[in-house]
Amino acid sequence: MAAIPERRLALLGGGFSTDEDGLLDSWVLSRARAARPRVCFVPTASGDAPAYVEQFLTAFRSRDCEPGVLSLFRRELDDDALRSFLLAQDVVYVGGGNTANLLAVWRAHGVDRILREAYDRGTVLCGISAGANCWAEGSHTDSFGPLTFLPDGLGLLPGSVCPHYDSEEGRRPSYRQAVAAGSLPAGWALDDGVGVLFTDGVPTDTVTRAPEARLYRVEADGSGGAGERALACRLLTENDVR
């Protein structure tokens, strides 16, 4: 009987679009099942912004991997080819932008269903900002302008996600308020610079490229508020670069 693959998902507080050292991207690649992984960038949340795509390709062409891009706003693949392409990937890397728009477009094209299948087959799913939000049951987002809660997501990761916890004004109090009120379930808040790998829904590796950055577990405290608990993060170094 074939072994059941581990289901792995990584939330990123950085990467090629924000960092020059490439440490978080190298860490993600090191978690792939292949020595030379196939890595698909999905820029849906940015409307498939050409500059964002080129930034990804520039960063990953020089790495020991096979980079590719899935465009949905100018889609060229039929349903069968789309499924085959995504299921052939070792890593699916989702970019930032508008979380609500991303989810709507994915569902229109059936990408949400294919990514669930890829996840169950052992593909590492990951992303930054909206690309981190999308995997959970809900998230904290500026998809509608002001910061608010979005009780919607693929639900591959139990609970909710809040990116940019330390770098965007209002993130921390707004997310804690949403969790305290029950608008979002308990979840994970990432400072910029942090990466966390979940294996079958449980955090199994938490890293940071910035010594002061942290991952937080945020939960309602039962008395109308919400508390946060910082998790220890392993500091990434050049030794982690693939």
C-alpha cells in the first residue's frame, strides 16, 4: 500500500517580492519533495501583474528549480491541462494582492478544487499576504479598503490568518478584535520576516529571517478580549540557502 503523503502548507512573511536575501524562498524550496522542484507562481491576487511575474521569474530562474507561472486573467489552458499542470508542481507559490478577488477567480476557474487535490498529493502550498490568507478558513484583509475580517477561504488550514502583523498600522488591534468578537476563529498572526510550515494542519517548523520577528497564536480569552502567544522561531542563515 502506498504511503499517504504529508500535507504541507507554508505561510510566508516575505520572499522574493520584499527581501533581498532570498532566505524564506530557499527555506520553502528545501521543503519540496524533489531535489529540483517544479515551482508554480500564481499571481491571481495582483491581477496577474506582469512586473510581479517578471520579479518571480528573475528570482527563481537562478535557483535549482523549474519555475513556471499560472495566469488566469489570460488563461491559455483548458480544464484538463490546467489540472495536469498544477498537479505536476512540487511547490505552488501564491503572490499577494486582493484576497477576496483571488478566491472568486479561483472558484470560477476550478483552481480551488485542484489545489485541494494537489495538497492531498503532497504539493507544498505557500504564499505571502493574500497568498497566505487564502489557505485558512478566514483572514484579516484590506481587500475591501479598510482593514476588516473575511470569513472565507479554502479552509485547508484550520482557523484564521493575519499577515503583516508588525508592519501595517492597525493590524494587531483589528485582528485581535475580530477574534475576540468571534468574527474570525482563533488563528495565526505573522510578523514580516517569518515563515511557518504546517504539516497536516500542525505547525512543524517556524523560522525567521529577522531576529525580532515572531509568529503569534491569537485566541479569544473568554472574557470579551483576545490574547496572543508568541512562538519560538528558528533564525534562518545563509546555510539554509538551497
